[in-house]
Amino acid sequence: MMLRRNAIVSPIGRKAAGLFVKMVIVWAALGLAGDFQVSLLGSAEIPKVKIGLLLPPDEPQGRAVLEGVLLARDHANASGTNAVEVFIRGRDGQWGADGVEAARMIIDDAVDGLIAPPDGAATHLALQVSGRTQVPVVSLCPDGSIGRTGVPWNLRLVACTEDEGRTLFQGIGAGAAIHYVAIVPRGRAGREISSDLARAARDSKAISFQTVEAGVNLTNLNGLEARVLEKGPRVVLLWLPPKPAGAVAKALRERGFKGLLAGPCYLNSEEFIQSAGNAFEGVIVPCVANETNQGGVEKFKDSFRLQWHHEADEISVMSYDAVMLLSCLMRRVDFRSPPHRLPEDFCWTGVSGLVRFNRDGNRKVRLSLMQGHNRAFRPFQSAQRD
């Protein structure tokens, strides 16, 4: 059955817009409008974009996502020209519960667009709902399968796991024969990661690659480090959420592992740094190369620190950009109406840098390697590779 969206405009919203227009007329009459009056030409009111965030309660990176989204909402509303309203849903339950919550945001909350979380299962459910309702989705999920769903209005803002793996294999390998062991979660998430990394490994020469499942309870290692070390890796890939990844890194170093530790970009987080302790030193991650908005990054970090009292991480940055990107896109006449297609030359600059997409909705990114040193990730130097 085709789901239908509620297109009713809030009476409160109409009253607020009418009051706003009256205020502008008064300002203009008093000679106070200035340049602001010019920005209103051709528009009687500034619409509020409704954005739905699907956030399962058990999402390991839920706090980072939520903090980025809420900060973006506050900044957008403070701008006076970019107002957004954010709806957040997600609940425990059998598989499919998050799909129901995504549908509720579209039917009950009448959102204009959805943000899908890092979790692959929840994101696939959001895309199933989106495919029936034609509501665009900005995804924070790195699974390769997300880019093969056939939903044309799905835009993946983060780098995919396959690209991250390829960057690590090619950057660390430098033509040498290296054995990698990747630690992945048990279940669907681990299968997706293993599949993506295996594809990346096949594209990289002179490496061997194996995976080890971490088990259900990631807070109890249960000899995980011993199972990894018996495979004789030179590089261990910590493809786990930040906190358990840090615990595994620490356990491996305590067991005497002298090789390299590496992982996905989302390990660039305060949670991982604290969990890993001294084992953080030397950890390698691929990050989106931001060559266009360094000033914006610093302003974002200052603002994030002021509001949340800790450092921003990679997922917070991407979540912030997801809100701002959707707000921008839903104000474009050429995107707002189905089938929500972007022009080939679309380009937008967010906190994470230049944002462009290919035909499958995957972000075109250049990844660069960073390495942990003195509680911060810094550019990976070639002299450090041995």
C-alpha cells in the first residue's frame, strides 16, 4: 500500500509567517530593513523545513549523532533564514520497529526529509519507507549495500566502508606483503563490514585479509585479543564502535601486540581516545580531506565545545552537515519535488568540506590517513609507516 504524506500547513506556522512579514514591512517603512529587504525579493515568507531523524535507542554512536543534529537545528534557527524543525524517533522492538518510526515521521509529523543513522539495518528500513513515499534521505551509514538500494533520492554523506578499507590498504601497504585481521561485530553489521573490506582487499595487491567476530557483548572481550593474535596479523583493523574499539586496542597492546592498529573514520572521537588510553598512540584512520572550509571547521568545533562541553567527533560533524544539507536542498525548487534529482554539477560546502555526489547518491570524497599522537589525530607521515 502506498503511504501518503500529510501536507497540512500548521495554523501556528501561518500566523508566525504573517507576523514576520508585517515586521519586515514596518522595518522597511522606518528605513531599518537595509540589505535584509533585498534578500526577501520574490518570497513572501521563509518556510520551515521539517527533518526527521531516525535514531534507534541502541545506536552505539547515538549521542554523537544527536549532538550534531541539535546543534545544527539551533544554528539554522538562529540564522533567521534557514529555519528547521527536527523530529526524532526510534524504539526498541522486533526487526521492523524502526521502519514504523520512519513512517510515523512521514505520515504523522509530515517531515520533508529523513536522516538515517550509522546503523545499517535501521537505514535499510528508512530507505524502504522512503522508496514508497518519495521522501529524500541523507544517510550516515557507511555500508556498501546502502548505495545499491536503487532509491534515487538517497544521499550518503559519509565515506563507505569499502573506500575506507581501500585507503588503509593502499596507504599502509606500500607494496609490501601484509596480513590484516579485521575485528567486526557479530551479526548483520559484521557481515556488511566484512564484505566491504573483502572487496577493498581484492583491489589492493600483496595483502591477505581475515575477520574475527567480536561477539554480542562488546564490553566483555572474552579472550578476543587472543583469538586475533593467534592469526599472526601485522595490522589489526578495529571495525567496532568507538568505546569497544578502544578497549580492544588497549587489550592488544597489553598482550604485547607490536603491529599497527587502524580503523574507520568514526574512531576519530573523544570516546575512542579515552577508551584506548595509551594504546591510542599510532592508531591510523582514514578521514575526509577537508581542503575548502578550515575556518568553518574551527568555528564549528568552538561552538560544539561550548554547547556540549567536549570535543566534536567525525559523526557529530557529519550529522551537523546532514541537517544543513537537507535544509538547503528542500529549499531548492529543482530538488524539493519528486524525483528529487540533483544537477550533475551540484556542489555544497559543509563543515566536513566540499559535498558532491555521484549518480548512485554516494558522496565523492578524497580520504587521507590520520594517525593518533598526543590524544589527537594528525596527518599520517610516510616515515611512520614501518
